[in-house]
Amino acid sequence: MKKMILTIGILLGTLTGWAAAPMRVAVLEFEDQTGMRPDQRLGGALSKGSLAERGVFMLGKHLVNQDGMVLIDRRDFLEQVERLPLLDDGRPTPTRPSFLHVAQALRADAVLRGNLVSFSSGTRTVNQGGHRSELSTLTVRVALEALDAIDGAVIAVADGRAQRQVRQTAGLETTLGEDEILDLLDEAVANAVPSLHQTLQARAEAKRDRPTVRISVETTADPALVEINGILVGSTPLKEFEVYKGDHVLTVGKPGYRDMTKRILFEHDARIEVPMFRAELTADEIKEVIESMRIHAFIGEPGIIIHRLD
């Protein structure tokens, strides 16, 4: 199956610091999922995989004209990531990154996948008074699906199609050229984009209305990098960073130290103190760690203590 990948992320605001920003189109995948071939005269000589590749540019053309959306073409980044030799504790691993990983690295909140689902023709033959004619209909249909970049949940689906009818007779035979077929693909994409964009806009507006809290993060070895839900948001000391109420995965890391990860339910403003431990410890340091193995999270009044994850 031939495919073209362009990464598209839609900044819908997992973290409220980005909620008011325009949609960032960072991850897109457009695949050929067709089955039947159309009549040779109506585009059957055109490679369906090649037609699917054109969908990348057609979709980009219609998305870039949408209000509140910014397009970013980072196919080069995806290709570089796929070629990287991956290691796990210094040893090679067969695990490969997906386009979701790339979308997360680009701080995307959603992944838009495009599919060419139909490129075929149907023919109806009519005999009238000894005269035979064929009425052929060429159909191009595309489907668009938006996924949450964190867990892959489907958040929006839309499809669009375009048709062209051609009458073939004994005295007249019509052959469609590549440009005419591309016009049909363009029309099919144009018919799918408004519904998808409306759903994503509604999701963004709903997220903007969600209640928020502010969190501050400090460590015993500042500065350290802070990730929330797999997205790098800054370094410690992190002061009053705004997130939506609810549970979030907090990770604090620094070269030479063990990563500290904890899933925390935030219902009020919180100040978190994270103890940092070096990757290799002496006996005295291990004793000190055992005596102070906890993350202190002061949430509202009174504060509570959340134990660290090993």
C-alpha cells in the first residue's frame, strides 16, 4: 500500500497555555485504501497511489484557508525519526516510533489521517432504437479522521465525495485527463473539510471553557526538565503553569538523574517539590534516599503528600 505522510496536529489545548492559540497543523497521513479501478477512459491508467499522494496537497490547500489554523509541514522530521537507530539502556530495540510520537514531539494535540477510499466508475448501458449508449459515473471519495495525539482516541470523522458523469456513444467517446481527475479529488476534499473543521472548533471551544488550576514545580536539583502528559512545558523552577482540572502525568528529568513520574489529580492550585536522585548512588546516598523517598505536593489547604513512583 502506497502512502504519503505529512504530520498534522491540532492545538486544541491539552494545556491551557496553548488553548487560545491557532490550530497547529503538524501531522497528516493520507493513504490509498481503494479497491476497484475505474474505466481506463475515466482515469484507470492513473496510479491510485499517486492520486492519494496528491491528497496531501489538496487537503493542505483547504486547511490553510481555515480561520485559526497554522500549517506546518514536517514530513522531513518524521522520515528522520523513522531512520534513527533506537536504543534502550544502550541496547538496540526493535520498537519503532509512530506518527503519534512525532505529533507529540511537535506538541500536537491531534492527528489528522486522510484516506482515498474510492476511485472507481460505474456504467449503465442504454439501447434505444438500435442506438447504444453508455452513461458512466466516476466517483472519488475521501475520508478524514482526527485522533487524539496522546491516546489515539477518535475525536472527529468526516467524508466527502465528488462525481463526474460521462456519456459514451458510437459517435462520441470521452476520455478524462489527469487534470480533470485532480479537480474531482479537490472537490471531494473540499466537501469533507468543513464538517471536520466545525467538529474540531467545537472541541477547542469546549476545552477553553474547562476550569483550570495553576501548578508550580521545584526540585532538589534545579534546573530540571518538566513534562506534562508527555509534552515538554519548561524547566524548574516552574511557576504557576496553568493546566485544566483533572488528572495529568507529571515527569521531571535531568541528565545523570532518575526520571520522576507521577499521575496526579489536580483539583486545586498546587506546589510540588520533587526530590531528584542520581542514577548511580553511593551507600550513604542510598541511605539518604530511603529516608526521603517522597514527592511533596501541596494542593490547596491542607497540603497532602504523594509518594514517588519507583
